[in-house]
Amino acid sequence: MPTFLHGKGSKVLIDEFDLSAYFNSLDVAQTIETAETTGFGSTSKSYIPGLQDATLSLSGMFSQETDGSDEELQAIIGSATTPLVTVVLEAGTIGNTAIVAKAHETNYAISTPVGDVVSITADFNASTDATTNQTYGLRNGKVLTTGNSIAFGSLGNLASVDNAASSANGGMANLHVTANSITGGATTIKVQHSTNNSTWADLITFTAVSASTTATQQSIVTGTVNRYLRVTASTAGSAGAITFNVAFARY
């Protein structure tokens, strides 16, 4: 029997903010241009694929408090730094589907109907991957974390995700640290890969996250990504907890 998902479990992460509570609808479109190659004597048209593109549209509720939807969406429109966006479907379970993106915010709109809640819409256009230059910056991947708060003494290896086979073309990972009360030292978060779910090697080491700070990072890798992936984290801190999300999309 098919396995279906309910939209209520989705999580929306934009840079170092979990904005899930402000949104109630998401649309993602991946497209590819085609160039016509029909020549004389043909009886039907022919095409070749061209440039890829992807868009992500969010809609939800306006909120004007500090770090709320309005403040954060206003801050990134027109930003010279391309925002990192991750949407997790059925968040809370490692291995579930995630949409992993690096995308410019191209539209932000506020609607104030007289008889309803003030609403917002935000549109994002995926940015070309400057490192590989071979794909757009939006892919379907897997979430490698639960997104729950982890106390400093409980950091370590998280559950692994089985891709059934290795892949040859690299991939990209988004890290969103949305809350961090760890004091006394920085926290290091890694993505590791394995051929057998037993022996692990570092695939990505994110820049260490300083004590009591939030952060967002994207890392892009090339070449072989082994069958199994997991996240591991360690800290030099001595107290507190950290909440972070990592999602990885294979190319």
C-alpha cells in the first residue's frame, strides 16, 4: 500500500530560524527549459533539454515580533547573501524527505483582509551551485537529524540513513542551528558516510559553532557519497543544549 504524508508535520527552516509556526502552505516547482530541434522533413517536433530551474513558494501568517516571520523575510529580500532554506516533510524522524535549497527570496507580500488574519507570501528562486555549476540549488534529500534539543552531554552519533546504494556525483548539506545555550566551548557538527553502516569516514565537517550562538551553513561535496549517512556532533562546552537540523541531498 502507498505511504502518504500529512502536511501538518512539515518544518520550514530559513537560515538560523525555525519559521514553521508562521507558515501553512508550501509549493515547490522544478522545471527544465527545452530547445526545439525540429528540422525540415520532420513529421513531429523534437526537443533537447536546456537549463534547469526551481522555485519555492511559502504562505502563512504575518507576525511582527523579534525573529518573527515579517522581520526575517524582510531581512533577506535583496540580500547579497543567498539564504539557505530547508523544508522537512513529517519532521522529527531521521531519514524523512527534505527539500534542500539555496535560494534568493524574490517576492515578499503582505495581505490584510478585513475579516481574516493578516497573511504573507514569500517566493524563492533557487541559485546556481557555484561550486559544481552542474545543478540548481534545490534538491530533494533526506533529513539526518530529528531537530530536537540535545543536551551537551548527549551529543554523539545520530541514527544512520540507508540510501540502498552509493552515489557518484556528490551532494549538498544544509545546517541550521536554531537554538544554542551551550557555554564553555564550540560545537562541531559533521556528516559522515559509510559503505557498511559500521566503519565511518567524515564527509563534511561544518565550521565549529561558537558557544551560545546560532548559525547556518551549507557544504557541497563532489565525488562518491557512500550508501549510509549519519550526523555526529561533539562540543567543548560544559553546559547547556543545542538544537540543530541537517539535511543532505545527493546529486
